[in-house]
Amino acid sequence: MAERLDGTVALVTGASSGIGAAAAVSLASAGATVAVAARRKDRLDALAGGLRDQGGTVLVLESDVTDEAQATAAVERTVAELGRLDTLINNAGVMLLGPVVGAPLSEWQRMVELNVLGLLYCAHAAVPHLLRAAEDSPRRVADMVNISSVAGRIARTGSGVYNLTKHGVGAFSESLRQEVARRHVRVSLVEPGATATELAGHNRPEVLENLGAQFAGTERMQAEDIAEAITFIVTRPRHVAVNEILIRPTEQER
Ligand SMILES: NC(=O)c1ccc[n+]([C@@H]2O[C@H](COP(=O)([O-])OP(=O)(O)OC[C@H]3O[C@@H](n4cnc5c(N)ncnc54)[C@H](OP(=O)(O)O)[C@@H]3O)[C@@H](O)[C@H]2O)c1
């Protein structure tokens, strides 16, 4: 049975679009107070406005999580202004594809800085608060959900560095899961397949064309489909930890 999240606080990174925005809406509807972080404040304000209209409390955090100080501040402001942190959705990410040969190094740097370091900065700042929440909250459990990808399970030509970052997220998540399991902080991994968001749009035109051809005729998932999986994970009772969810569009073969 799903539990309600009333009285809990969730921080969602990358909440200005796509999966992060949908996750914030879904967690708020399950009763959580949400803090939403990203760089585009106008988008966060619009999201927060909608949630407040429905009676929710929302903290908007304009932050670039590739900057250690800003990532840490996002976590600390959440705790200072909302009183606690029960749930971290480590979602902000970028996917820049294409062959290794001739790839712009700047694309690799962006992916490592956000998908790996940004996620680590948020995790590092959040863990002490999650451990405390697992001790003193009525539910006596806390959650970190890290958003990986099918690309975190299987490496393929044309996505080498994205594969590297998402495999890294998987390895880190499993190690941390083992470290904090007995203290009732659940560390979970969500691995989506093709989902209709802004993610692919940051690629070079030739890469985008290739991607379009690859997924032509495939019905993609919606961000809400992934948000539902995230909310399923964090609403489990204390003794149930959903460690990993791999979720593809029905027609996606690989
Ligand atoms: N869509 C898919 O098919 C798919 C599949 C597998 C995995 N995923 C994963 O799902 C996650 C969410 O992606 P999405 O599909 O929802 O894409 P999206 O719509 O592009 O969302 C990415 C989010 O990350 C934020 N972001 C980017 N750089 C940031 C930074 N430096 N600091 C803070 N936030 C930053 C963006 O906001 P700002 O630009 O406002 O900062 C945006 O809110 C990613 O980790 C992605 O790898 C997506």
C-alpha cells in the first residue's frame, strides 16, 4: 500500500522541465512539501505557482548543481527553510550523444560535471539530513532516488560518455545503498528509456537527426510515467526498498 508523504520534504533537482517537473508535481500530490532546483528560475516559478494554487508549499531554488557551493546551498536552504529533508530526487542530467572520435570535449565535460559531480555534490550534502530524517520522522525512513538511464545498464556505440556517467550513477547508488541500508535510508535507481522531454534537444543537429531515425515510429514515455515510478518508490512502507526500476516504452527494443 502506498503511504502518504504528508509532513515530509522532498528536494528535486532538474525540476524546471521533464521528469523533474513531473516528479515535483507527483510528490506534492502525495503530500510532500517540495523544493525545486534548476537554473531556469522562471520555469521553477511557474511550476511552484501551479502547486501553490493547489495548496502546496514550494521552495524555489535557482541553482546550478555543477557548482559545489550552489549544490550544497540548495540542500542546506531546503533544510533551513522547510525544516527537514526526507527525500532527494537526484534528477538533473544532460545527454550529449555521438561518436567518441571527433567529439567536442566540452560535451564530455558538461556530462561529467552534471551527471556525475552534480549528483555527488547533492548526495554528499543530503546524506546527513536523510539519516536524521530516517531516525526522527514519523515514517522513520528516508529516500534518495538517483535517475540513471537504460544507458546506465547497457553501453552502445554513440553514447560512450553518457554511458560512463550513468553507469557511474548506478555503481555509486548501489555502494551507498549498502552503506546506509541498516539506517533506513533507501537509495534507489530509476533507469528510464526514451521519454518525451527536452533532453535530446541539446544535441548537435547531426546527432539529433540520427536519434530521430532511431526512434521513428516509437511511442515514447511521458515524464509523468517516470514520475509515477519515482513516487511508487518513495511511498513504500519502511520495510520495502525498491532498489531499481528499469522502465522502457513498450516498443523500445534496446
Ligand atoms: N528523457 C529521456 O529519454 C531520459 C532517459 C533516460 C534517463 N533520463 C534522465 O532523466 C533525467 C531528467 O532528464 P529529462 O529527460 O527530464 O530532461 P530535461 O527536460 O532536459 O531536464 C533536465 C533538467 O536538468 C536541469 N539542469 C540542467 N543543467 C543543470 C545544472 N547545471 N544545474 C541544475 N539543473 C540542471 C534542467 O534545468 P535548467 O536547464 O533550468 O537548469 C532540467 O530541469 C536526466 O538525468 C536524464 O539523463 C532521461
